[in-house]
Amino acid sequence: VRGVDLSEVYSENVVAKILQVAQKGLKQQAPLPTYPESVPQTGPNAGRYEHREADFWTCGFFPGSIYALLERAVKFPRASDVPEQYRTQISNHLLDLGRHWSVAINNMSSRTDTHDMGFIVQPSLQSDYELTGNAESLKSVVNAAYALASRYDGRVKAIRSWDVAINYRYSITDMETNFLVIIDSMCNLDLLYYVGHNQNDQSLIDMATQHADTVMAAILRDNYSSYHLVNFNPSTGVPQAKMTNQGWRDESTWSRGQAWSIMGFAQTYKWTKDVKYLRTAIKCAEYFLDRLKESEGKHHHPFVPAWDFNAPQDNPEEPLRDVSAGVIAANGLFLIHQALQSLSTGTVEGVPADKNYLDYALRLVGETLDMALDRDFAAFEASELTKAVNGTCPEVVEEMKLRESGFDAILRHSTANNNEDAHKRYWDHGLVYAEYFLLEFGNKLLRAGLL
């Protein structure tokens, strides 16, 4: 696409790597107790997914990756570079795996203790409903939206993101005097819009839109960079502190948070068609892109973002990156591109008229693949297996097997949390949502007919 080699997004390797991890889940009875989250690049567990408890906020992304591949297999069978003789077998296997990995997701679809219900249910259960018509999956998606809506507070005009925020610097635990909202919350609004329209419930739609307005007013700075975390006074709705939990400093710009803002406001525009959200998404994107451009000539692959745009680097020529921030931002940039394509003028007042956000999205993903793609590829291999036919005549048939990779993730060099006060600080690893949003970006291109 436009001179960028994206073949690895659709390669045999990505299917085989997801399968090599997914098939291990079949050894356990569902619901699975843990889900893949990060892949260390060094240490005793190097190359293998480290799991988190099933109710951790990232649980939806690995089954989401299975369903992203299933969507390709069902709707775009020529898009995946897998052996033709295995395509039907792989498609059926992906659905079985997706259902197995989704049992725990179904079971937790009415949780009211987290705002991450969109991240938890949409990648797998919404996809399952849309691809197969599974009514149980739709019911769980609907349940999740109403569970999320239960966290809305009319005084703050927002959805509570976290019940508590605890690290070595602060301990915020009293929900009567604190109301925590994070920039990531913008990307869970899509669930409210989807179910609001599906169920003809305007209240869900209104909550989502009001939350977006609150985030716009309180979490975005004047230059459209973003705070990570804002603590509101729940009685008055007034912000009482603006801080970070995963970035470098309270006043710095954590790159993944900025990526969430791009995608979240672009999604909000998609549903509302109110141009102020598109304008906001573009201005958030402009900030992100400007910070990337500052790195041109300073180090290689400048469009693979540093983990925080303001954090000092021990080695400026080799900064600590967050690949996940780049691929999330690419998804948001693509949504902006589509939105601008749908406008009769092709532009929005007050934002640059000469930008092609598709080109920027492609550059982000292209540089990510060039720098961060793990080169220990997985693949399918056939072995001859002799079977008896009708109990008498032997026949030699092919049995599909995997040649596994020594590294479970498709991409390296993400950073989940490098805040110096974090209880769990980990960086420079494979990360499950970097995988999902890479595959989802590839599917966006397919849906748009660009490949």
C-alpha cells in the first residue's frame, strides 16, 4: 500500500504464532484462569508469554487476535499467506479456539468493577456475534455496556475509570472523595455507542458523548497533549489533581495515552458525526506526529514512538520505545483518514488541510515492522501420516503441524509501564495489545478495500 511493505501483517507467521499460543489454552478446561499479557525479551522467561489473572484489563486482546484472524479467514480468505490446503481447517480451528478463550470473557461480561468492558468484550465477543450471529455473545456485549454505564456519575458527567490508584507515590482509595478518569477511557465509549444503537437506548449514547466532552475539557491540555489520570471531586465534578500513573511525570505526555486519545475521539466522531470530535482527534494526532518528527535525524525509526515523549533517555540514539503506542495511533489515524474521505470538503476547519493521515498510519506500521518484528518466524509444516481407510487400505495423508517460534509475540519493544513509582514496572517486551491492534489495523485496510 503506497510503497509500504505490510506483507508481514498477513503472513503465515502471524497466524502460526497466534495458534502456537492459543493451542496451549486447550490443555486447560474453560474458563481459563489466566490470559497472555507480555513477552519478556530477557531473563528466565524470555520469549514466552507471561500471563495475568483472567480479570486483568488486557484479557480481551488475545482472544481478540484469534477473532481478527478468523475475520480474515471468513471474509478475506486470500489475505492470509497460509498453505491453501489448510485454510478451511485453520478457519474451523480458529473459531473453536476463539470460543474456548472466550468462556471466561462471557462469564465476566456483567462486571461493574472496571471501565475496561469495551477492551474486554469487543475484540472477541462482538466479533463472534458479527461473524457468526452468536446470540450469547451479543447478550454478553449488551450486558457489558450496561455494566459500564453503571459507573457513570451525573455530577462529574463521566464514567469512573478506576476505583483506586495506588503506587509508591500516592494511594487514592476513597471513592467518596475521589473520582478517577484516565485518557484510556475514550476507547471504551465505542461499546456504549454500539449497544446504544443496537438496543435503541439513547441514554447509553448520551453518557458516552458526555464523557467525551468531560475528557476533552479536563484531560486534554491546551496543545492537545493529554494527561494520563485526572482525579475529580465527585461532589462538585471539578478536577482536584492531574497526574500520571504509567507515564514519566504528571506534566509529561505518555505516548500510549496520546494514542488512546487519537483513536477514542476518532471513534466518537464515527458515531456522533459531530465535527468537534474529529477536529479534536486530528489535533491530538498532530501533537503525536509532531513529537515523532522531532526524532527524525536523531535516531533510527523515528515513527516508532518513545514510551513517553518527554522522558529523558539513557541513550538518546536508542530510546526506550512503546511499539503498542504506535500501532494504536495508526488505527486512530486510519479512522481520521476515513472520516475526512467521507466529508464533502475533505478537511475540517482549523486543522491542516494538506495532511494524508493514511500515509502517516502506514509509515507508523511500516517502521514498526522494520524495527520491531520478531524474526524467529513460526510456520506450518506438513508431516506424512498413514491412516487406514475403511479399516483395510492404508492411505498417506498430510497432518498440519506448527514449526513454533522461540518468541511468542509478533512484535518486540513495547513498554507497558515504566513509571518509576509503579509497583510493577516492566518495559521493552512483546505486548498482547500491540499484537491485537497490529492485526486490527491490517483488517481495517482489508475492510476498506485498500489491499
